[in-house]
Amino acid sequence: MSTESFHSTFNARHLQPEEVAETFIHNTDYEELIQNNHTVLLGPRGCGKTTLMKMLTLPALNSWNDQRAKSIRQQISFNAVYISTDIYWNAQKDSYNKQLSKFPLYSEIVSKVAVTTNVFFSLCESFENVIRYQIKPSNQKQEVELAKNLIKEWKLIPTIPNLSMVKEALKRRTDSLNQHIQKTVFNSSMDEDIKITDEYFYLDFHSSTEAAIFTFERIFKSDKNCKWALCFDELELAPMWLQERLFNSLRSRDQKILYKLSSSPILSISSELAATPGNDLKLVKMWPYGNSNKYHDFSETIVRSLLKKKFLKNVDPEIIFGSNPILSKMHLQSDYEKGGQTWNEIIQLAKKDSGLMRLLKKEKIDPNNPSISASNKVKLDTVLRKIKPIVYFKNYYRNYKEDKQGRKIRSRKSSSLFYGKEVLYKICDGNPRWLIGIVESILKKADNSSISKISEASQARVFHETAEQFNNIIKTIPSAIVERKNKIYTLAGILKEIGDYFFKEIVMGEFEMDPHSTFIIDDSITDEFIGILEKAVYQGAIVLINPSENAFDFNIRKKRFRLSYLFSPLYKIPLRTYAEIPLSKTLTEKETIPTQTKLIL
Amino acid sequence: MKLKNAFQLDFSQIKNEKFDLIFAASGYEKRCTQLFEKINLKGAKKILIAFKEKDTETQRIENDKKFKKLGFESFTAKEGSYVEIIDILNKVLEDILTKKQLNVLVDYSCMTKVWYATIINYFLNKDSNIQNINITFSYTPSVFAEPQDPMPNKYMGPIPGIYTISASNKPTALIMGLGYEKDRGKGLMEYLDPKTTFAFYTNPALDQKYVTAVEKNNSQLLSILGKSNVFKYPLGDLRTTDSLLTSLCLSLRNKYKIVLAPLGPKPFALMSILLSIKFPEIDVWRVSAGDSGNTYPRSPYLGDPIICKVCFERASIPLQFKIINPEKKEPVFMMPKKVLEPVL
Amino acid sequence: MSKFLGRWIYFLEQKNLRILIINSVYFHRRENLAGYGKIGKGQLESIEQYLSNHNDDKIKIVLCHHHILPHERLNLGAEDLMVNGNELIDILNRYFFDLVIHGHKHDPLLRYAPGSTFTVPVFSVGSFSATTNTIITGNRNHFHLIKIRKIKNISKGNIQTWEFLPSRGWVPADAGENFFPVLTGFGYRGTIDTLVDKTENIINKSPTPFLDWKKFIQKLPDVQNLTPQGCLEFKNKLISKNIITHPELPKCPIQIGRTHHP
């Protein structure tokens, strides 16, 4: 079975706002974002930040076909200016900064020009949107007057005074900038040699944007109380000076400009620079932590919507995907009663596992009849529910071993513990991109004409292949390696070590009611490894469980993480958060990569 | 300077040609010196750029000795270094930049993309008196060596100097020239996250085992892309390669930001770099394991090298013209000759 | 009635159309003769006589293989020019021919023949299927759709061009600065300055300092009958008056307008 590229099919970055609106599903994070204050969305790649940002724009809002659309349009009291980070903004980034390494001042100026030009371009698009959707009727003379102002203030080459030509002039500016860079690199030897005569090199995006907005409001007589939100997306790709500047700006309450920012869960800037969330600043953390069910509900809504699209009517996900016995909350009581599935699993394992036997006896639960009596009901929550996943996993992988040569025997490529709607809602960690990809892959197996359950084995196969695909993505991240004295440690290798450690403890080791499945980044972890673990956070490969309460996180040290549940089919660990352990304990002393030839991407 | 045109030539057409300047690279590959045992080196300024990495390999030491005997002036640079190449060129070309015409030979068989891209960009952007420059690029193919498991990527991004900052929101189209190391292409696609992807690979190659290895080690990617997004090109036929690649880029460039990523044989990489010079909005990326990359012996294939001659010309003169009006019996309308023969 | 004049000259006659077909390779019997094209003096006389007996206002087109004007650019060489081509041009000019279409050079180029009063447009159509040796900037394969309108002996033509992209098939021509434009024309016989003045008037009268190109063309259709060179001159003169198009001519513009200088 061939699976599509993991990210590209459902990437909002490729879509126009109108296209995003076609499939947009309202959620609580969006409710936070549309408030009249600064907002920062934090989350890993694919969690939906770009979708939410684009849904602030007028084309998206006016294309959105939802019962809430009208009231939300009326509720939003700002005009959004969506600015996508170009991977090339950062002329100082280590991938290609060597070109300008001899010219640090020039490098910073170039970076600023790139950002400013991009902001201006996005602002022009927003002006066009406001004119189109809100200024009725508009007349071209107003646009001419606005364009003349922009040509002057933004130091553009003379051009036809309308917004489309202003945008063209901005594109020509970047062409000139590119040529200027090339000429500089080959004909100068230091910053002092470089002549910059064009005034546009020194424009500031914030003040110039503000001035342009005032001009727009004056000319078009639009609502002066309406603010403008600069929506900077994917800031983890942005130059450091811009990140610092933007996060610092969140401290102040500008009369005209709001900031809506999106970034990775861990910020790279210094903690002193960032504002403290409060009335004027809202933090939205877009991944599951604590006890919130919001992503469970959101995932279910997405799945239902995909099923409706496939079958052209409402279909209960349980019909298609079934229910997972480990995670299902249905028929709880009967599951643990005599003859129930979990009841049988416990008995089966207790016969073979002395650790479980001891535990049950200690908890005064009959290993031959582990049902709960009326007087013993509390044990259901304190013992049975806790041990349930471990029991199933141990039973399933009972025969999983390695022979003397280290080869796995009786291993199963696709695990049939991974199926059912509950797994679907949980395994993606609230990430819509992964969820849509998985559901679409599973649904390929469905017959359009008959609505019936897709086999557990098929579902498990998709989960397993997705896990492998995700792992392959991690392997390709550039510079996600640490080199030490002829040893190479890769991020993928480290995650594998963590996964294997938890598998050995939870599934193969002595029975523990509270095993470890999360880790703390302890002080034994060196800075080099911290660097690559931060990349893992951005990719969503490791999930921060205890983010700072209503505050930014700047450092992963002393923070608690778990592996993404997407890895669970690969490393055969339950979809559950257990106790924590220092990360250094999960990483062995031996070489992560014994020899170069064994490393496979 | 602008790229005027380019041609594929037979080796016999350049064998006895007189060059002003010759660039070579010295590393651990056996084919480093192959070309220079066959051509006319007389009168040329001969510049050798040797890798700082892996300089104690036996073959490398032997190559260095051969180049010294052939009269090459030697410099060293890191495999991904851009600044070091510029420094070398500034040092050795000071006198040469005063000339009006220049005939250059670059054997890029053992160079990294950064090196020969930098050499091209240097001549394009450096202030000089040069009006015309011809650069002949020579590539010596190698005997097939089994692909090894790829080492982790240290670098995945634009080649310095071959990327552009842009102010538009066009989605990305990725066009890859596939190599035979497993899944590198797929990894790049996942990382860059383009809206659409195309792949090229060599078929026919000099050794069919290469084609089999490419298809096997990129099987998942090729299956995802489907036949309409996959193109095959013959290694030694630059015209066909260019024709397919250029036409694809031209059909995409209005709607997409194009990223070319040549991961396989270097002639495709050269075509990519030349195309991005002709159409500056096209970027070229490299994926590299750096100095941790696999070592292949790369014995020279015992046939002729693949030769591409590229002509650059200084950008032309302002227009002057006369007006026609046949009815008023004014002079005939004509453009001056130079404009009739535009710089391409 | 269509007629052969000898074996190598043919007049195809239709109701409003006369096509003069010339075989410029008729004498290629030996290798040393095959390096150029030719039209014989006797053939020229018979053509002139025919035309003097058929002097009407039909649309008149010449089709031949070799080029009648020098076509040396891109190192294409000079030795293969049609012998006696100048004399042929004189005849065509005198009888107000509307277009000459030829091949051979595989390089599309449209221009007027030399002359003091009326001059015939000459169109080298490039090649439908031949490949070139150059790479990166090699010429592409083309085909064209030519429309000619003739009213009271004044003809104006438009040419629409497609090019072949091997990975994509036939597409409208790219119209980059160095390739044949997707839309061009011939037949405008006035001065470029006149067109520029008219353009200025149109823009000055417009409520905004710019116009949609389609509306502009409706007001000044002669712009569509400029050759690529004429178009280039028109563009440059407009620039000197602070008027530009977007995209730039000879690409297909969407708008034309006066630039604002703060």
C-alpha cells in the first residue's frame, strides 16, 4: 500500500484562504485567536496553526460556509494581515549564512529588507481584501491616492498607482536586493566596503505599516476603531532579530496594531524579551497536555466530517473503525466482570506473569476472578483501569523476544492492538494533518457503497506505516545529529532508544502498575543534545506534558516529555502517560550508531 | 554578465583547445586526474582546489602528486565552503580579470556543487573588464559502485548564491534529480513540503545496475509521484536533459516557486545551476552529509567525458532606432545589429 | 484560376486570396549548389507579368523555403540567403504583397523588408519539429495562427504563436525577451510617435491614470499590428513618457498606465 507524502497533501501553507475555509472546522483555539488582543499560537508542525491564521483573513471568512460564520465575522474587530515566513528571510541562518558571514551588518540589513518587503506585500493584499469585502462602494480614485502614498512612503520605483502594481514593484525590489547581494558578496571584502544608497534599506516594517494603515483609513473613511492584526506564521523559521522584536512587542498595547504569532512550543528567544500573558496577551498551546479533552472532541469532529465527505451522509465512526478494547469507555462495568474481555486478559496474564499475580494478591483481587464487588468498587479506578493497557500489551507481546543473534522472532509488523476510533482520536495528539492523512489512508480500503467496519489488521497496518513514515521524516532533518569522536548520534536513534527503553520496561519487564513512559530532560543531557531535542519538539516527535502554566517555555531542561503517540505502534507502547524518568537513564552508554554502515535513513 | 548560450560538445572538439584558465579538484576519487592526462594544458593557468577533508586517503595523496607534476597551483577548501572558493579566486584571478575574453575549463567531476556554482557566479558577478567568457565544463563518469546506506544529512538547503529572496506567496514546486542512495529524495520532499513534486533520474545510464539501484532505493517516492511526474533522461545527452528540464520549469514558473534539487549525477546538477542562472527565480538546493558522507572509489569510466560549453557575455547596449513611415517616405525602420542578435 | 509558371512557381488563387508559392531549391542538383536558395531572373519576369495582369485587392501572400532578408543572428550564417531576393522584394513591394512566409532558418523573426514606400512584412516562422544544438537557451518549436484583414488594399495582421515544451506539450509561447511573442502583428504603417501620442491622450482622458489593456486596445487597435521590433520601440517611447504596461510588452499586458513619481 502506498501512502501519500506525510505532510504535503493537507498542508494549509499551500492553500489559498478560500480553500482553507472549505474544510475548516471551528474549535476552541480559534475562539481564542479571534479575540481583540495579542495572541500567540504554540504547537508542533501540522497542528493547525496556519489554518487558524488564514481563517482570520477576509477571503476565508467570507468563503466559510458554517452556521457560526456570520456571527464570527461580526465579532472579529480587526483586519488580518497574514504574513507567511519565507524560508529565505533569514540571511543569518546557519544553512546559508556563510555567504554573508563576512558582512554581519549587511546581513542584518538584508534580512530586515526581506521581512519588510514581505510585510508590505501582505499589507497590500489585505488592503485589496478590505476594499473588496468591506468598502462598498469603492472607487478607483481612492485606490490611486492610496497607491501614490505607498509608492512615496515605501520608496518604490515609480509605477502605475494601483495596489496590484505596488505589489509588482515590491517583487522587483526583492529582485534588486538579490542582485545587490550577489554583487556585494563578490566585490566587497567587509561591511565597510558596502555602499547602500537606496533609502528602502532603512524602512521599518512596524512604523511604515502603521503609517500606511492610517493613510488607508483616511482615504477610505473606514472604521478607525477597527484594528489591524499582523499575523506572523511559522516564526521558528524567522530570523532571530524578528522573533525577539515581535515577542517584545507583545508587551505593549498599540492603538492600531495587534500581533497574532505562531511558533514552535519552545521559543528560541531569551526569556527576558517575551511578554507575560495576561489581558492583552493570550497564549494558546495547541497540543494535548493535562486532562483536557478538547483535542479528543476536535479529532472526533474531523473524523465525522471526513466520513460524511466519503459516504455523503453522517456515519458513526464506530461503525467504520470499531472500538478499541483498551481505550473504550463503553461497557466499562461488564468488561471487568466475569467473562468480560479485560477480565479474561487479566486471568490469562496472571497465569504467566508472577509480577501481576503478586500485585493482584496484594490488592486483594482474585487472580482467577478479578471482577470487582460492590465493596471493592474503588479498585476499578485505582488498580484495574491502570493496569489494563499493560495487561493487554504484555499478553499481546508475550512471545516477543530476540534470539541470540539479536534478531526479533515472532514479531508482528502491524500490531492489532492499534485500531478503533479511540486510537484514532488519541494517536495524533490533536494534530489535524496527521489525523486527516491517516483517516484518508484507512478509508481508501472502504467500499463506497457499503458502510461497514474496516478490518482491524488494515487499520493497524496504516498506523504502523504512518509511524514509520514519521520516523523517516525525523531521520531526514538536517543537522539533527551530534558527532563525537567518530560516533554519530542521531535524533531518530535517540528516540528509538527511548522507545525501546519504555517497551522493555512496560511490556517485557517486571509488572509495574506505574511504569515509566515519560522523561525529564535532566542536567546530564548536554547542550548539543538539547539542540536536537528541540527539533524533535518542533516536529511533534516529543510532546511537552508540563508546559508552563499560562506562560512561554524557553528551555526544555527540567521539562517533562513523552514520545508522540504516533510512535506507539513502532515502539509497541501503550497510548498512556505514566511516570517520569530522567532522560539520561533511558540512553545507554553504548554507541547509538555502532558503525556507519548500519545506519539507514 | 549574462548567460548567452550553451552547447554539448564531443571530447575531440576540446582536446586540443587552448585554455586561459583550468580548474580541477583533488579528492580521494580515482577519476580526479583522468581528464588532464588527455588534454592540452599548455599556456593555461592551472588551479587545483583540494578538499580539506579526507586528505590522508591513499588515492588522494597520489592525485595530489599527479597534479603537482602537471603544474597545478594548489589551494585547499572545505567541501561546502563558499567563502574559501571566493578567496581563492580573488587571489589567483587578479591579473586575468583585466582581459576582455577568457576561455576557461572546469573539470567538475570531483567538485561539490557549491564549488562550481561559486566559480560560475564569480565570473558573473565580479567587476572586471571581461566582455566574453566561455567556460567548458567536463565531467568524467565513474564505474558503478554499490550504494551504501546514506549518512544523516548535515545540510539541506539552498546552494549559496543560487537562491532568491522573494515577496510573493507562490507555493513551491520541487524538481529532484534522484541519486541512488536510499530515500534521500523522499526525505527532502518531506522536509521541504512542496505543493507539487517531480523527479528525474538517469535512464539509460552507462551501467544498467545504476538504474536498478535508483529505482529500488526510490521506489516509494516513484510510486507516490506517479508516471506523469517522473522523467527519465540519458546521462550523456545534455540536450535531452535540458529540453525536458527547461520545459518543465517554464511550464511551472508562473504558478510556483521552483526548487531544483539535483541529488544524483553531476551533469544534471550543472544543467540545474545553469537554468537557475538563466531564470534567477529558480533556486537550487543541495542535500549533503558533509564530511561524514559515504566514500565511493569512483574509478573513471573509460569513455569520453561529457562536455558542456557555456558562453557568457556582458549585458548589452542601450537601444537606438529610427522611425519608419513608408507613406511619408522616411528612412526604413531597422534595429541596430546588436539588438537583432540579442544576448540570450 | 490557379496557375503554374513553369515548374517552380505556382499561384494559388481563391476568392479573396492569392498565394505565390516559390520553390527556392529547384536547382539543388549538386552539393555545391545546395548551400543557398535562389529565384531565377526569368522566374521573376514571369511573376511580374502575372501580377501586372492580376492587379487586384486580394490578400497576397508568398510562401517559400529560403529567407529573402539577411538572417545571420545567433550565428545562423549568411551564405544561404536567397539569390535575387532583393529583386523579388522590389516586385512584392510594388504589388503591395501582404506577407512573406518562409522557413529554413528555424528561428522565428518578423520584420519589414527594406523599401522606401510600401514594404512587405517578412515572417520567418521557425520550425515545427527540428531540434537545435544549443541548450538552456535553445530555440523551441512553434506553430502560428495568422489572421489577416484587408480593407481597401490596406491589410493588417495578427499572429498568435504556440511553442512546444517536451514535458508539457503545446502551450502559448512564453514571450520572454528573447523568444517570439505569443501575440504580435504587422500592417501598422504609421509612426510610433503617433501611437504614443494617441496613447497619452487616452490615458489623460481616463478617470484613473491606468486602463485595462483590453479596453485600451479597443480604443487603439493599431497597437496589435506592430511587429515585435515595433512593439519594442513603442514600449521604449512610452517609458520615456512615463507610461508602462504590465506585464511588459511584448508579453501580453493586463494594464497600461502612467507611472507615479513622488
